[in-house]
Amino acid sequence: MEVVIVPDAKAGGELIAEAIGALLSRKPDALLGVATGSTPLPIYQALAAKVRSGAVDASRARICQLDEYVGLPAGHPESYRSVVLREVIEPLGLSEASFMGPDGAAEDVRAACLAYDKALAEAGGVDLQLLGIGTDGHIGFNEPCSSLASRTRIKTLTEQTRIDNARFFDNDITQVPHHVITQGIGTILESRHPILLATGEGKADAVARTVEGPVASFVPASALQLHPHATVVVDEAAASKLKLADYFRATYAAKPAWQGL
Ligand code: PGA
């Protein structure tokens, strides 16, 4: 996998927004998989600025969701559908019609998972999948020991993830759902270009285990080592435990600009 070390979160957001812009100029109706959480926000801000300035035309982009809480009432402000509408769809000037996601309020959750996995394939597959990483190494909500071949399905969150996400629920862990629907690791690996962004010292361990550790379901993000075109963008703090940091820096510095990410 390619590891790109950037000075800070803003630079990471700018770099990835540029890659999305390049994709949209090649393929205006690209299917862009978006992640939630705090980390990807600088990407969405940078991309929206490019759309506003006319540097990027996102008018035909299609957006799809990575994961969703189960059981939050429709329209709950912290459902990932609401978050993506607020942080991505509206700032990019897109309509809800360009947006697909799993139905976290479905009565038959299993059927909703199967339907979403199928819908992604029928839409032609995800062209570029943005990912964050949990402090426990999860991607999407594939918690440690998720099958590396998993498809979209229901998962139970670890206590650590629920603690990490309580900040979105008035710091009240009792409000954080226990269950989620997430694209599986096998589903994520079918995207044409997964790009993981990690920022801050709190992610340094998970990043080192993802990039330099063995491929293991205990560190779900390490499955990206199996993808022929995976990119990991990290700021200096998140890169601080990488043994090969100098090599990654030198490699990227020498990379021809036309290659992009
Ligand atoms: P964060 O979440 O960006 O809010 O740290 C990342 C994740 O859990 O995937």
C-alpha cells in the first residue's frame, strides 16, 4: 500500500480532495464511498471549496455510505445518513437522489444488509472509498476479528468504539447504539481505490499495525494490504510509530506528480 505522510489534517484533506477531483474529471458519475467520524471532515470541506470555486464539477457524482447505526429513528441527527446529508451532500450541492446507504431502521436488518451489498455491485462498484480508522483498527464498523471476507452485515460495536463515539451523543455512552450495519471487509476490498485517512497521535498504534503489521482480522484495516491500490494518508502524529516513515516520505517526494494518488 502507498503511505503518504502529510504535515496535518488540513493537508490530508486537500490531497484527498484533489484525488477525488481528478477522479470526477475522468469519470463524472463516479461512485464515491464516504466515511463518517471527525477525520474525513477536512476532505469534505476541501472538496466543497473546490466545487464552489468551479475547480471541480461534482454535479454528477454519486455518493454511498460505508456504515450506519441500527435502530436510531429516521432523521436522528447522528444517524450516518443525516451526517452524510449534512457534511457531504448539501455542501456539494447534490440531491438525496444521488445518495445510497443501508437502511438502519429496517425491520429486517439482514435483508437490508444484503440489499445494500447488492445495490453497490449493481451501481457498478465503488470507485473511491474513503475510510477512517478506529483506535482498535476497525474500518467501517468491522471490529477486530471481523472476517476478512465479510460482506455488508450487522455488527456489534466494541465498548471502546462506543466510548470513542459517545462524544457525538452528548458524551452519554448509553445513547450510543450497540449495533450497526457496515460494508464488510470483502465489500470494501472490492472498491477500486480505498483511501484511508488517519490523523492524531491516538491513531498512531492502529496505523503502525495496519501498515507494518501482519494481515490479521484482529486489525481489520490491515486487510488493505491485500488491495492492489490502497492509499493510507497520515499526518505526522499518526505516522509517529511507523518504522519506515523516512522511506515513505522519500518515496512520495520522488513520485511523479502525474501519477496522483
Ligand atoms: P474518527 O472515527 O474519524 O471520528 O476518529 C474513525 C472511525 O471510527 O473509523
